Amino acid sequence: MNGFGITDRLRSLRGIVTIALVGLLTACTVGPRYHRAQAPSAPTWKTQSPWETAAPKDNLPKGAWWTIYHEDQLNDLEQQLLKANQSLAGASSRLQEARAYARVQSAGFFPQTAIDPNASRTRYSANRALVVQPAVPITQNEFNIPFSLSYEVDLFGRVRRNLEAANANLQASAADLGNVQLVLTAELAADFFTLRELDSETTVLREADESQAKALQLVQNRHDQGVASGLEVAQQAAVLDATRTQLELIGRQRAQYEHAIATLTGNPAPSFTMPVAPLKAVVPQIPLGVPSDVLQRRPDIATAERHMAYENAEVGVATAAFYPHITLSGSGGFSSTALGSLISAPTAVWSFGGDILQPLFQGGRNRADLELAKANYNESVANYRETVLESFQQVEDSLAGLDALAKAQQTQQAAVADSQRALNLANNRYVGGIATYLDVVTAQTTLLNNERLATQLLGQQMVTSVQLVKALGGSWDASLIQNEQVHPEAKQVFQQ
């Protein structure tokens, strides 16, 4: 008898599996196939010289693009950022969320089973209804071990489209993590070079402070000797005070960048200090590639493209809502009033059935859902193309900026040399009694301004080079997210 019950249950299970396999073999996936939308591009960059055209990854270290600057302290700070930055940690958690959600969607490929053992003891009244008189009260035990199984036959691809959408979202999250990392590491590098440029400006101001203080002492001595006027002393004192004011303001700016670097690297600002070190960097050669390379190198473009794939899959899900939903279900188990005879053939119970749900009239809901999904897809296409256009703009902005800054740096060095010569001449003319001290004051101010501008131009060059690396996508590559996919695995049948 036991063998008979087990045989029946095996036949039922084989029936469910057979129907499921038939359904899968004959299944089709409704909705549009995904094709990446065309995006505007150009054969070459407008600004080339002095930047080299090369393969996209030439001279860019994988995962650590900032090492091209050969700054050991910057390398250390970037490693701290990768380990301790909280925005990066949040993006990593969002990737884990997307991966878990994709696993949830993959569960739809497998039957859902459950077991619900229960036991009860019930006393029935002697005056209960529908009992031939005379009746007596009855106390009865009931023991049950029921099993249930349900499976949606993915005949029209609803489950597959849901997993396709989840995988696209997973890859978008992976690309977004890469973008967050690129943005943060670029921000840190830019802040680092700006802080170093401020250190260089501080050096220039302190040297000016020292020379202007000596000049004030000279003019004061000449005034004490009756050679110079009080006006000349006041003019030189005003120049010196203005320089010291600028020193204080530069110190404030430096503190702000130091605090920003502390936050980026996961350090409390009050306990973080950056040693003073003037900027002595050289703008590296950055390989450009061609504009079409940017489509594979920028993580934000990959994020936009994966969102487009996600919305395309959602159109498929909305389309599948118009087709029948086929669900197979089965149940079985044992039911007995005596625990000792619970597991036996006579106590076995089972049932098997199927359900086909065909939507008929939904008040226009399914049609509206499909229109909504299509509109979302069209929006994602527009966002993708806009992201591509913005990326080209950012690269060209950086290239044009570097070109202009390189030329400005050359002329500014000449301006510094000219200003120094003008100050020497003004001093000589003043001492010789040919010119007023106002000429000396003017020459001092001009020299200081030109020296500061020269240091600022170098800092701007370094920051703009960082912006160019960021605009090109750093060392990121679209192939990094290709393996971020969840596939149904047979072992999931036995997982909760």
C-alpha cells in the first residue's frame, strides 16, 4: 500500500515537470528585442595637440589612473578613499541590493514548494447539527503533513523579462559604482593639486612679505634721514599689509581644501593635517583615443545604456500582461486521526491542477502600463544620448582648456620676468632720485600678481588634466560589468 501512494505522488510530480518542460520548449518571449540606440559621435577630437592620440588604455594603469602623476602622497590618499569613503561604501551597498534583487527574480524560474505540518485536538458537541440522534460528544485528534507546489509556466516570457530587467539594473548599479569611484577619485586629485597650488601661492606671498618688509625698513630709514617722505613710508606699509591680508585669505582657502580631502578619505577634519608642500608637478601626456572610445570608457554612459536596456525589458513585461498566465499547482501529504498511522498509504492525499488566467477587460490598465513602459524607454534613450553629448563636451572643454593654459603659462613666465626687471628699474630710478616711490609700489604689486597668476596657472593645468582623465572615463572599461549577471541555477530548487 505504501508503494502505491509513493508511485502516485511520483507520477504527479512527473506530470508537473513534463508540462513545465513542454511549456518552456514552446515558450516565446513577447516584447521588443533590445538594441542599443544610436548615439551621435565624431571621427576625431577637435583639439589634438599637444595631447597624443592613442589606444584608449595606453599609459593608463588599470584601476589606478592617478598614478600617472607620480605623486606618492596622492597615491596614498586615493587608497584611503577607496577603503574608507562613505559615498563609495553606499554605492557598493546599492550594487549588493541590485544583485540580491536579480536573485529574487531568478527564483521565478523554479517551482515554489512548501510544507505545513499541523496537529489539533477537537471536542465536538453532542448537539451538533446534521447528526442523527441520539448523539454523543466526540473528542478527535487530527494530524496533517501537507505539501504544496506551484509553478508558473513562462510561456510568454514574463519571468524572463523580469530577470532581464533585473540584470540590466544590476549592471547599471555596477557601472554607477564605477562612476562614483571615478568622480570621487577625480575630486580628490583636483583638491590635492589645488591645495598644493595654494601652498605655492603661500610661498610666493611669504617671499613677497619678506622683501616688502625689507623695503619698508629701507624707506623708513630714508625717512628717518630726511630723504624719504611719510607718504612713501605709508605707501610701502600699505603694500605690505595687503600682502599679509592675502596670506590670511590663502590660509583660509587651504584649510577648506584640507577639510574636503579629510572627508573624502574618511578622516575627521579636526584630526587630519596635510603637510605644506609647494606644487612641483608636470602635466602628464594623456592618451585620447577617438570619440567613439568614450562610449566604452565612461561608466556614466554605461549606466545610461543599461537603464535603456532595463526599460526595454519593462516594455516586454508590460506586453506579457496581455497574454495568458499559466500556473500549475499540486498538493499532497498525509492526514490521519492517529499519529501512529500518519505515514501510510491510506492516509495519503494529493491533488493536481492548473490555472489559465487570460486578462479580458482591465479598464485600460494593461494598455496604459504598456504606454507608460514605452514612454519610459523613450526617455531613457534621450537620457543616454544626452549623456554621450555631455561627455564629448567635457572632453573638448578639457582639451581646449589645457591648450589655452599651456600657452598662457608660457606668456605668464615672460610676464613674471618682465615684472621683476621693471621692479629692479623702479628701485634704481627711485634711489637715483629720478622716479617717485609710487613707481616702486606699482612694480611690487605687479610682480606679486604675476607670480601668483603663474602658480595659479600651473594649478589650473593640473586640475584640468584631472578633468580630462575623468571626462575620458579614467581607467574604467565597460567589460568590467559584463559578468555582473544572475543566471538561474539548478541548486536554487532546494534553496529557501
